Amino acid sequence: PGGSNKTYHAIYVAGNNIEIAWNRIYNTKAYNGVQIHHDGSSGFYNVSIHDNDIADVNGSGITIGTIDPSRGYVKIFNNVIHHVGLAMAPDSPGPHSCLAIKGYGTATATGTVEIYNNTMVDCSSYLNTNPSDNSSCAVLVLAKQLNVTTRLVNNIVYQPAYAGTAKQNVYICGGGSIGTVSGSNNLWYSERAPRNMAPATSYGTIANPRFVSTTDYHLKSGSPAIGTGISLGGLTTDF
């Protein structure tokens, strides 16, 4: 906390065959929690990011900047990402989200990023400082990587009321143009009505998940999220 501005990401890696799991990232004030990226490189693949608890980063909880799921899996699952998207980066603007699918790298063929079983809470506090920021939301999907589909399944998103909620789409955004998204059985909620709810309503329902408390994300009895997920077939799960 209070360290150098060059402490840019808590975890910053590049390459294929990467697993990042069972970490707790918090109170770092780094820009991103986990970032997969390398300037000028082709997209990476065989990347699995799961079972991490990520909080208190200024930008996005998890950012995948250069990926190519046409060549191998890219999976983000079982993560709890909360209280992120706090402040502007010291040297450039950027998204303030729980997940950022930037797609800078060029995919050689069609492929799908699998994002499932994640809990995302308070992803975009920067909207209290800059209500006009259209890259602040739960899941940012840029439209740059045309061959990549972002598939969202069994995720829970809870956004508190921000100063800019009514001006923005706090669920899925793309800084003006959203990339290709698919999926189902997601639960979305915002304490204040956002500017619009599309395309989130195409991939799930709008309802309060009813967490035990503001810091305990277990579900209360009667939560609309209980029993509403679907089997993920051959996708990896962890117990």
C-alpha cells in the first residue's frame, strides 16, 4: 500500500500453459490483480485462472489482453473478485472492471473464452469519481478481437449504487462497442438502475442474489441463485 506507481499489476505473466490459482490478492493498490499480456505478441493460450480471491486493485481484477483461444483453452472460473476498479492508472486510462477481455492479440481462427462460476461484487467504484467512464462495468469485452467469443455461464454479479450507474451499463461494456458474447444462467444485480441492461439480460436474469452480508458472499436461503446453474459438461471444475 502506498508503494511505487510502477507496482502496476499484482501478477503479470506472458506465455502459454499457465495456471494461476488459489491466491489471495488484496490491499495492493496495483492497477490490475492478474494480467496475461505482452506487447506486440500473438495471442496466448492454455491459460487457466481459478479459485483466486482478488480485491482492492485500481483497475480490473483479471485482465486477459493478448489471447488466442483458437489454439488452446482460456478459462476463468471459481474466482471471487470484489471491490476493484477503484482509480485511474497513473500513466494512462484503462478499464475498471472485475474481468477485462481486451483481445489485443489476433486469433488465428475462431475460439471461445470460458468464464464460469465466478462471484463478482463492486467491480467499478471509479464510477463514483468519473460517472462518464464507459469502460467501467463488471465484465468488459472489447470488440477488437473479432474471432473470439466470451462465454459467460453461472456467474453472479452484484454492483452497488455508483454516482455514474444511471449513465452506464454496469454489467457488460466495451468502452462503446461490445465484442461477441454468449452464455446463460448468470445472475446480474445493481442497487441502482443502470442506463441499460442489454446484453446482460440475454445471458441471465436480473435479481438480487441475497448474500449473507456485504462481506460474506455465501447465499441466504431462498436466494434466486440457488439451484439455477447448469452443468458445464467437459469444462474443468474444482472442489
